Amino acid sequence: MLELKVMQNDKSVTLKFEHSLLSLSKWESKHKVPFLSNKTKTTIELVEYFEEMLVYPVGGKELIYQLTPSQLEELTHYINASLTASSVPEVPSANKFNAETVTSELIYYWMVGLKIPFDAEKWHLSRLMMLIRITNFKSEPPKKQNAAHKMAEWKRMNEERKAKFNTKG
């Protein structure tokens, strides 16, 4: 959650934002296009996404227009931040969803398929996407090695043993 302060009627008001699947879903239902596409968003589309991200104060969407340029930049950095310490190997088969247009409904589908509870829809989106990647990666059966790979591994191990014991085979 990101907190930013603005002034309203000579009082400081704290705005709380969440970049989550829930805010993404609300924005997409309004605009009818995927938010996570490579298409550049208009200023209006971004401001409307910030409005969907606002969780406190409820009904305080007009306060977004009081954010300074540096606060808007901070909000953009928050959206693009990777709020996780995890990583997953980049294996093409482990990233089945890379070729698809990612929408909120597709993410919900992955959550259902991977048995991720819907409570995670309020997490920062990067954390949820990492959990989906990890769960998908860990749930795949181990890859069978092909015969050529096994033979190469046996040959390498045999060479190591010959060197270790100073023998010719």
C-alpha cells in the first residue's frame, strides 16, 4: 500500500493506494480493454486507474487531482515496483501465460486453477503474479531427461571418476 498526503481545507489528508487485481478488474470493466498491455495509456486512463487504486478515503477520488507531479511519479513507480524477493527460472514451459493477453479475468482463472485464495486479489499485483509463477513452476512434473543428455552426464561422471582414481576406465 502506498500512502500520499494532500491538503484539503487546510488539513492534511492521507490517500492510500493499492495496485491490485481488484483495482485492475475495476478499471478493465470500465474501459473494456486490458490494462496490462503494451499500449500506452492516456493521462485520463492513468488518472482513472489511480482512482480505482484509491482505497482510502472512500469517495475521495477528487483528491487525486491535488497530487503533485512528484507524487504522481511516486505512484507510477509503485505500480511498476516488484514487491517480492522471489524469482522463478525463465523456462518457456513454466510461463504459459506469456503469449496471452493478460486481463483480470485471466488472472482470476489462474488463481482458480492454481487454488490461490481470492484474498490475494488485494495484494500488490507483482506479488500475486510472482505467486502464480511460483505455483505454476512448482506444480509442473519434473522434466524427463532425453537419452542423449543422460549419456553425456554418465560420460562426464565417468571421466571425473577416472581422473579421481587415476585409471583408464
